Amino acid sequence: MKFAAVLLSLALCGQAYGAEPVLTPSQVAYLRAETQKAQDRLVDRLVQITGLPRARVREAIPAEGRITDPVARIVAAVEQKSGQPLSDEQKQAIAQAEQERRAAIEGAQREARKK
């Protein structure tokens, strides 16, 4: 929920800083929905990779906008919650899943501006 509020704030104040034009309400709704879909896909992938329940995986994902490497934060949190270290393959799969999430959100941001 916090991410959605930040996203909306950024969308509405973008023009004030000489950035992209302000998004319309429908563009913001589209972007919010696509961001949530990307987040849900990340959670599903992490459940597959780690074998942890969805609730624990969601807890392991850092809040958007935190000054941290999300992959390192996810790996550390998953290892702490599971009590076991992740393999290099699992860490690479987590990094790939996070990269796909970012790419999906960036694509949605570009698409929202076109609508």
C-alpha cells in the first residue's frame, strides 16, 4: 500500500520538477495494477525458488524506495526465515526474478505514458 501511495505521489508531482507530464487517473490506475502484477509474479517465483510460504516471502521483500539492494535484502531475509543458506543457483534465480520485476515495471511506466 505504501508503494502505491509513493507511486501516485511521484506521478502527480512529476511535472513540478520538469519531469514527464502528470499522469492521468487512468494512467495511474494502469501503472498501479501492472506494478502489483509484477510484484505478485516476483512473489510466485520466490515461492518456487525457496519453498517458503507466500506470507514469509512477502515479508522478505523490502519496501520499494529503500536504499538497499533488493536482491541482497531478499536473500538475507529468506535465509534468516528458512534457517538455511541459499545455493548460488537460488541466489541467481532470485536476482533474475527481481530483474524481471523491474523490467516489467519500467515497461508499464512507459506504456502508461502512451495511454
